[in-house]
Amino acid sequence: MANSSADRTAKTQTTTPTWHDLAQVSDRKRQLWRTGGNHTDWMACGIAWDAVAITPMASGLAALGATRTGTRCGYLVLADHLRNVLYVLVPPGTGGACDGILGVRVLSHGYQLLVPTPPEHSNIVADWVSHPPGDKPPRLVQAEQLAAHLRDLTPPMHDKEVAS
């Protein structure tokens, strides 16, 4: 009988998905992309957020995991599965913290990002990996924290060997 409480607890606990889990292209997503509305819109960068574009996507997902940024907290993270790019939205004016990191490009004033509107209408080039549930306000990843983990995962651009 002592195990019954532990058994109930184990059955009621759900595992939290990882960033890699959320970014997976599932059969359900493919079906939605084929039959869904696929509504997207261009959003200006540098106003409500900067976008940090990370290639390959796996590097960005690993950095998010290393930051311990919660997958269920409503952070704005977008995937372009066609180009293998992850877009992590950070507070406006802070994206520059990620400059100089191999595979990273910062989109701020003067750039636009294609986003699904509403979030359920994603497609292969604009797929929300994470967004706020319902009417909750969006959360932005801290650029300095993201940059620190990206630097740990990738060598600086100036360390690349020059081909002769």
C-alpha cells in the first residue's frame, strides 16, 4: 500500500518537453501545414524585440536548454525548418550581445521577421516553437545569457582558419 501513493504521483507527473522536442517537425504539424490557413505576417524587428537568428537550429536549441529557459513559460522562439534557422526573440536593443558569434545574425531596426498569425497558423518557414499561451504576455529571452551559452557552444568568428 505504501507504493500506491508513489505510483499515483508518478502517473500524474508529466515530463516537460525539451526545446529540441518542441522544434521537432511532427506528422501533426505536417498535416496542419498541408490543410491549415498558413497565415503569416511581417513583423518589424527592433521595436518590441530583436530577433537572434541562429544557424544551425540545433545550436540555438542547445543554447536555450543550457540557459534553463523554461519551455512552458511563453518565450518567443520561432523556427524556419526549411533554412534550419532558429529565431530567439530578445528585448529590443539587446541583440547586439550576440554579435560576433559564428552562425548568429541579429535582426533589429530595419529588419522584419515572418511570423504566423495567429500562432496556430504556422508553416515550414514560420513555426512557433514557443509562444505565450492564450492571452498571457510574451516573454523574451535575455540576450546576454543566450550569447554566453552560444559562445560556449561555438568558436568565435575570428578563430576560424583562413583558407590559403
